[in-house]
Amino acid sequence: MSDIFISYARSTASQAHAVAEALRALGYDVWRDDELPAHRAYAEVIEERLGAAKAVVVLWSTEAVKSQWVQSEADQARAAHKLVQLTLDGAKLPMPFDRIQCADLIGWTGDVDAHDWRKVVASVGDLVTADRSPAAATAAAPRKRSICVLPFANMSGDPEQEYFSDGISEDIIIDLSKVSALSVVARNTAFGFKGKSPNVKELAHELGVSHVLEGSVRKAGNRVRITAQLIDGAAGDHIWAERYDRDLIDIFALQDEISQAIVGALKLKLLPREKRAIERRGTDSVEAYDLYLMARSYALTGNDGDPRQHEAIERLCRRAAEIDPGYAQAWALIASAQYTLHRSHGRAGDGEAALDRALALNPDLAEARALKARMLAIAGRRRRRRPRSPSPCASIRSPTR
């Protein structure tokens, strides 16, 4: 029987094929439902293969979230403790899967060195324990350190400052995700605990992480105080804690200091390129950064139905870009807002010019590359030829998933 079962929605068959082939290249035996025998009942084969697999890789997408087949397969895998999940388009995951680590493969083009692809390979390697080829055995390397960064509490006494404490938390998540030796829980999963006081040991066990970071932010005038505590998920003990009182103008250096202190406390070593990536902030202007954090807080609410939200994002980021024309993140968020206004609300201008500006400033900017991939994917679907006539064998095809 196969090492790995691939679960996916029909619209993402090409991505499922790419994932399967990349895993086969590591020596794994992979099965997905394009290999269904014509003479056997669909549900019977699925049940058999799903039960025998040592790892179940679920490819979440907008269609997969709505699919009873995919949700059922994911739920069985979760119950059997052999679920590995990844997202192809950032669709909101159904409960309880939104509480489990999910690798971000939005716009993935098969790069085996991509950070989140390595997370998938590491998780699969941990689960597959049968005889493997040397290549696959290499994939099952010792488990990496892993961390969940809980949303830092806003201690400013002003609810309007919530965007700032959230922004600091999000940037720490982004910084730590650049460390190849560390697995970081996705932002959406971590922020599911916002406003709660979870038992850290139970949370670490639920998410399968070795460490949890929690803290608080107090912003008053031109001063900022940040406290942070790194907790061992198994023992529940603090292994590092610090309080920082700084001028707001020092916020970028402070973020670098916190991220590197966490890496040091975890006894990890930053590669030179990782250190440079963490220190690359996009802007030296605190004012532009503050405007960007406000805009990003609107963007992360996910309310595409309200054009005023995206108009506010565009307005705030344009002000940030006026202060610092070289702020790639601001240009990328302008492009995202314009694209949503164009696609969902019929406004002229699809954000392509702003996106090109962002990529010219920083070709490696993840959010800009993801938006570019989305634009190209949608444009490709529009150009796709009409489907051919049904095959004479259509009667033995598997049901729509």
C-alpha cells in the first residue's frame, strides 16, 4: 500500500499532481484518486487507501473547503494522527482544521527549497516509518523546533492601538518564519487564540509545537514597551523573558533584537541570508510603518464585501508610499486593494502597476509574488479553451469531489 494519500478538490488536480510527483521524487509511494481502478467502487477504494496510508496530505482550496469528500478524508486523517495540510489559495479552513498547522503553498511552482514545502516534507517524513529509499530517509530528518506566536496583548489602554500590537505580533511571526531551522504556526491559526488565555501546555500539544511565545505591547506617545516570554510547550516553563522600553523611532532595531533573542534562546543558528532577511524592514520611516500597520489590520479582516475597507487600505498605503516611495510592502498592499476593488466591485484599475512597482523594489516579497501568481492564474482560467465533449468512459469516472 502507499505511504502517502493525497486529498484534493478536482479544480486543483494540476497542483495535486505536482505535489505527488515532488514526493515521489523523494522515494515515497504516493496515491491519489486519478489511479482509481474502473472495476471497483469509488468509496471502497478511497476507504482502503486512506486507512492504509501512513500520511494524508490535504490540499486545501476554496473548492476543497466546500467538499464533503475532502473534509471527510481530512477528518479521518486527523483522528488517526496522520494529517499534513497545506493551502493553495489561502481559503479559510473549516474547524477544527484552522487550529492545526497548515503550510502556505500559495503560488508554489515546485521549488523544493521553498520554506513551507520543506515543512510539508519534514512532516511527511515524521509520519512515514516504513522502509524508504535513502532520499526519503533524508526527508525524515529529526523534528525541527516549532513555535506558536500568540497575539501580543494591547496594554495601551486604547482599543484604537490594537492594530499596533497585532502588527508587532505579525512581524515577529514573519521574521521567525525566515529561520529555516524553525517551524512557525501560521498567523491565522495563532490569531484564533486572540483575546483568550489558553493553557500553554494544552495549546502546544494541540498544535504540535515545542514552544509558545506570548507578550504585550504598550504604546504611549513616542515610547513603546514590549514584554515577551518564551515558554517550553512540554514543561510549561519560561526559558526566556524580557522587557524592552524604547523610543518609537527604535522600533525596527527592537524587532530585530527580539527575533534574534528568541532564536538564541531556542539554541538555533541564523544563516547569514536569514539574518539579512530579518533585518530587511522595507522602510526606515516609523510614520510610514505605522500607516502600513493600520492598512494591514484592515486587510487581515478579510471583508471583501465592503469596498470602503479596501479604499481605506489604498488611502493609508498611498500616504505611506508618499513618505517612503521605496516601501515595497506598501505598494504591494495598494495593488491588493486595487485588485479587489477591480474584481469584486468593478472599479477601473487592477493594481498591476502598483504590483510591478512592489516587485521592482523587492523581487522576493512574498505577498507581491503571491498576488502576481493569483492574477496570472485567474487570467489563465479566462483564456482556457472550452471543455471538450464528454468521454465515452465518463460513466466510470469518480464522483465530483
